[in-house]
Amino acid sequence: MVGGTGPVVPGPYQAPPPGQYNPPAPGQYGAPPPGQYNPPVPGQYNPPPPGQYGAPQAWGPPVSSPYGVVPASPPTDNLAIASLITGLVSIVAAFACCLGGLIGVAAVVLGVMSRKRIGQSNGLQSGSGLALAGIITGSIGTVLGLLSLAFFGFLFTLGSATSAS
């Protein structure tokens, strides 16, 4: 019953009977004990009390991995990069000025030389995939360059045959 007269039936959110619960003293909800906290002054740094954290540590040796030392990846062979770039240029040049055939052959040669050097390096150089991509794009550029040369040659002969008659 509510209102103070009659028996008190404890509900799920009512206070326990007297004597079973002592409320905490004011200011004890996670606050430091009195005298151990200095409130910060705005705009001023308050360093920690001396001796609390110890001396600053110098940088030590690198922490090792549980898998051991991870080696750095080997450098990429420069001929592999040159092969890929030359192969891509050969595809563009096949459509632009019919030089794709010559540039494509250079890309294939660079790619083959690079893959040979990478294979002989015993893992000290990487870039075999780049060299292979250079060989493929160089081959495509060579074929497109020869096709475009044949096409423009056909147009030239067709134009000269038409103007002669």
C-alpha cells in the first residue's frame, strides 16, 4: 500500500528494509581519496607526481614477431617494369601511328630478358608477373601494329589504284 499506512510490500524497484543497505558516503563514487587529486588549471600541464610511473624508457630493439623476422620483399627488376610500360605503349601506338609492331617487339624482348634475369637471381629479384604482362601486351601490340600496317597499306593501294584510273 502506498501512503505510509499498512504493511510495506517490497517491489522490484523499492529500497531494501532498513539495516540491510548502507549508502556510500558523499563523493565516493569512483573519486580519489581526499587530498590526492589536484584539479587541472586551464591552459597548464600538470605532470604526474614523481616516482609514480618510473623513468622514461629508451627505444629498445624491435619487437620480434611470433613468426620470426619477416624479410623485406625483393626489389622488382627494372626490365620487367620497362617491358610492361613498353607493351602498353605498343598497344596505343598500334592505333596511333602503326609503330606498335616495333615497340611491341621491344616489349617482348625486354620481358623475356627480365624473366631470365629473375629466374637466375635465386629469389633476389621479383617482377616475373610484370615481365609476363609485358610479353603479353607487347605481343598484342605487335599483332595490332601489323594489322594496322596491313590495313593502312590496303587503303594506300586502294587509293593509288583509284587515282590512277
